[in-house]
Amino acid sequence: MEKLAQVDFRALFEAAPGLYLVLDPELRIVAASDAYLKATMTRREAIMGRGIFDVFPDNPEDPEASGVRNLSASLEQVREKRVPDTMAVQKHDLQRPDEEGGGFEERYWSPKNIPVIDGAESSPTQELQKLNKELQAAAQTKNEFLSRMSRELHTPLAAIMGFSELLGMADLDEREREWAATILKAGQHLLRLVDDVLAISRIEAGELSFSVEPVPIASLLNESRELMEPLAEGRRVTIRPPRTAEGISYVRADSQRLKQVLINLLSNAVKYNREGGSVELSVEPEGSERLRIAVTDTGPGIDPDSFGKLFTPFERLNAGADVEGTGLGLALSRSLVEANLGIELALEHRPDLVLHDLHLPDLGGAEVLARLRADERTKDLPVVILSADATVHTPEPLLEAGAQAYLTKPIGVRELLEVVDTYVAG
């Protein structure tokens, strides 16, 4: 117990990958994870002890700003009823630091506010397990909400877009035709946003399936280029024919998902380019078993200080009003690549043992296990599931599906070594 008491749990909390903020009963900030500070462009020493609405006020230049009011109502409800509250996705702009130009930056959030209630004494390990379960439940609730919201929006959007298109075909004067075109364009933009949100929520929930197979790389690149040609022509940007290194014909990937990633990258390369600029696709070998697909453009580039924000959902890096987009393309592309990559590593390298976390953000443990068991190359590969979920019913379906063992976090070193000795020959 002495060793356990020496663990720096504040350091563990601050290093957690999620965006976490802790408030006292007076709504003063008492703790924040490093990821939260990065996402909100704040410094720990500058916000500790201050009221949350002092640190994150409404944008004074936005007369319709309602972030403070909505968050205040949610926190008051949590404080009174002592139950969690998940807020809908909403706009709450952030103040930029003076060194980054000051002003406010447009942001969208879906916070999950959870009360911390004093109770019977428990060990730090139990507290961590409890917090982990609450965070997993919060993430699941968020994904279910986003998925349900996205699907529900498709029906009215289809009506809006359909009737606006019919209206544009009617006998209208030029001004009325422009109005109809604006409605259709806005509907198409919202549909892209809804589809991207749905895709990200499905990846995080482990519901997005992948079909990995040999894909002819040249034809895939050309198809992606052709799809982006109309956008490029409208901006007077040239997409050059893809350059493929000699001897490269196929790549193992999910054709549909890889094309989606390429289209997202090409779209950004065109939209953020200069008028009369160009975009180039190239493929080079990366070692003996991998390829590097590069998309380069002649745009102004990215400020090095903004690299850390590249894959943040809804982050558009100060894009001007003339650049359309949702800020989800790169976040979605990264999730697709990472979800596909984990399985491919096991298929290609065939390790002696796979230790797999049940609750990874991109693909669920059950789905990964099913794919490994379905592939001839990995069907007999030992798989050990790791999870903080210690409930009795959780391990059974995974063990029946072919997992060799189920270990509950925190895992002791001796226990882990015994598993390795059991399933790794020699």
C-alpha cells in the first residue's frame, strides 16, 4: 500500500489523453488535463483558481452567442440533481492568446458534465477504475447521440435539397434562381457535415467496417483526382497526373476508405491553394512493405505553431470565409487510417501475441478480434484482451469468440509475464 500511495495521481490525470476539466462547487477551475489546455489554447498557471466563465466568456462580437448561458444551465443542473448531463453540440468560441493574434476563434463542443460526489473511502486504484468507467460511458453516450442526431437530420435535409433543386428548375427570374441555388448549396454543405460527424462517431464506437484487399493504386489515384477536378477548375487550380514509383501496382487497403482519405486531402490542397496554383499526388516506397502517398500543393503552407491543431475536429486554422469546409476532414482521415493500420500491422507482421485494449477510440476490441479470427494468417494468433471493465458478463462473449484471456486493469507485472509465458512459445 505504501508504494501505491506514492503514485502521483494528479500527474496521471494531467497526462490523460482526453479533454478533462475539474471545477469546485463555485465553478472555479481546480484541475485540467494537458489535452484540455492544448485544445482550449490556455496555460495551467493562467486559469487555475479562476471562474470558468471568466476564462471562457462568450464572444462579444457574436450577438447570438449562447455558450455561457447553456453551459451555466447544464452545470447548475448537475450541481442540483447530482447526475451527469451531456450537452448537444453547440458553438462556444475561444479567446486566442495575445501571441496568436488575440480575438476569438470559432469552436464547437459537446461537453459531458459529471458530478464528483463524496462517498465512502476507497483506494486510488478503485477511484481510477470508477473514473475510467464513467469516461467510457460518457464517450459512448456522446457517440450514440451524434450517430442518432446525424441519422435524424438526413430526412429533412433530403427534403430541403430535393425541393430546392426542383425550385431551381422552375420558371424563376435570375434573383429567385440564385436564392434557390443558395438553399441547395447550404443543404449540401450541412449534409457533408452530418456525414462526417456520423463517420467519426461510428469509428470511435467501433462500428465502421473495413474490407482490406489488394487495391490497384494507379486507378485509385486517378479516380480521386477526377472527382476533385470540378472543384479545382472552379478555383483555377491544376491537379497534376499522379506520379507513381516504378514497380508499385497494388496496396493492401480498404478501397472506399482510402479513396475517402485521398479526397479529403486533395480537397484541402485545392481549397487552401492560391489561384493558378497546382496540386500533386505521388507514391513512393516506404521500406520493403509500405507505401507513402503524398499530396503537395503550392498554397501558403501552415504555421508551425498550428501543427498541433491539424487533426482537431472542427478546427479550420483561421480559414477565411471564402474557404468552405467543416473542419472534420483531417480528423476523419486520421481516424480512418489509424483504424485500418492496427489490423494491418497484425496481418503483415504476425506477432507471437496480441495485447489488445477493449476500448480503443477507433475500433472496438470485439471487431478487431473478429477480423483477426476471420483471416487465415491470424486465425490462430493468441489474443489477450485488456480492459478496466471487471463486470462478470463482459469477458464471456470475447472468450467464446476466440480470445485466449481477459485481463482487468490495472495489470500486475507478474500477471502479465505469466500470460506472455503461457502464450508465447519459447
